[in-house]
Amino acid sequence: MVMDSFDAYITRNLPWASLVSTVFIIYPNISCLPWQLDLLNESGYMVFFLYFSYRIFFFWGLIYWLIRYNLRKIPSAQFKERFIRNFIYSLVAYLVFASVSFWISSFGFFTDFRGSTLISQFFTLCTLCTFIGYISMMYSRQREKEQEIERLRFENLQSRCNALANQINPHFFFNSLNGIQSLIRKKNDDHTLMYVHQLSDIFRYLLQSDRKGLVILREELEFIQSFQYVMEVRFANKLAFSINVNQEKKDMLMLPVLSLLPLVDNIVVHNMIDSEHKMLISIYLNDYDELVVSNPVYPKLSQSDTNGTGLKNLENRFSLLMNKQIRVECDEKTFRVYLPLK
């Protein structure tokens, strides 16, 4: 639920806010009512109550107008300017109220048109409306700053994610060229054309990835299916994929773009893949809606020339975009990575 801004809340409840402020300001008059009534005879009750009602409605209307003026006409005015404007309007209102009170007193009825209480009430009114307007301005500025900070944080987040995603592209590009070179040497035109077609789909997805943060699971799986053909050609059918994901879940769940590519690349880099070590990469959803990528472990005899950048890259992107952590499990036979989706 989105909370109202201070000025929106006051504006919506302006009649009540003005009435509460009025009661607060004329409270001395309210508290003196029993004693004033004791001093009056029955013939003076009507005029007294009319004058008292006049005071209430005058202050209520003036406060209503001054608060509205502060919120709408001078929303960005500083305290000093705001106070001067409110003081001028309050002074004019006081002169009007005092003039009417003086006119009523000329008929022999008591009014406090020259009393210190009345003067202090108008000064309090001026100060109260000034503070309400100033607090509203400060609150609005604070919200604007918070929104600007949030916008800058998001832009920085997007920039960092794009930079992380773009680290993948050059490495994959050179491997893809090697695959085309191998097919050309074999003079298999049909496979070469299909390879180029699948490769075009892959690069289209890679080029569009810098404009995306999160994608639906279906898009990522369709990308990896195109990638599957390229990898199977590269490893002469010694590498295969098993993808088992519910069709409905594909459109319901999301993950960072290019999440699967570094995992597949990591499998290729760290494992032997040959006739004796055929690789099966399994991709499926577990009961917790985590996308699991698993593979058998066939460690290379020599240490791979890598510093774990791909997996660390993926961890950073999940932390930035999903505020979640990936999980890695590894034993002597199987390596699994759990990708939390949302």
C-alpha cells in the first residue's frame, strides 16, 4: 500500500485539519464560556452565541484558505517568505475581524476586538499555517530526494548488471567462430547453415541482453536450446542436454538474462568431454521453484586456466537483481547449481 504524501494527506483532510486547528486556537474562548455566560442576561445570549459562531467560522475559513494557499500557491517558498505572506494575510483578516467586532460592540455588546488574546490568536494562526506549509515543502523535497536516489541506484544497478552480462559475449564469440571453422572444413553445408541459423538466434539474444535485466524463464530456455545445437556440433554429440520444465512455469518465473550460459560454459571448461566421458547437462525445476543445472563431474587432468569469474559474475547478478543467492552443491559425482527464481 502506497502512503500518501504529507500535502496530499492534509489536502484530503483539510476541513477536519482546519477545524482541529480552529478549536486549538480559540480554546481560551471555549474554556471561558461558563464564566462569560454567567455575566450575561437572557437577552444577550443570542448575540453572544452568534458572535461566538462568527468567530469559529471566521477562523475555520481563514485557516482552511491559508493552508490551501501554502500547499498550492507557494509550495516551494522558504520559511521567511512564507511567514511574511501569511502574516500579511493574517493582519488583513485581523483588521476585518476587529472591524466587525467593533461594529457589534457599538450596539452595547462586549467583544474583544482590542484584546491581547485575539491578537495572539491571529499570530498563532499565522505561525501554525506557516509551519504546516513549510513541513509540507520539506517533506516533498525529502521524497523527491529519495526518489532521485532510488532512480540513480536503479540506473547504477542496471549499468553494473549490463557490464557483468557483457563480459560473457567476447568469450562466447571466439568459441563460436571455431565451431564454424570446424564445419567448413568438414564441408557439411546443411549443418553449417543450421549452425549459422542457430548462431544468429544466439547473437540476437546476446545483443538484446544489454537492454534487459530480468527475463521470463521461457526466453532463457529457448536461448539455451539454440545454444544446445551449437555445443552438440562443437563436441560431436559427446554433449547433450536434458531440459524438463513445466510449460506453465516457463511464463510465470523470471531470472536474470544470460544466467544459463556461464553455467554451461563452466561445465565445458572444468570437465573432460570425450567418447569415454559423455556429458549430460540436466536443467529442471525442483519443488522450491529453483532452476537446477546439474552435470556429472569429469575433472580435467590439468587445472583449467580460469579464476571462477563466470560463477562469481552470476552470483553478483542474482544478488543485484533478485536480492537472492544461488546455491552450489558438489560431490565426487555430480555438480549442481540452484538458481532461485521469482
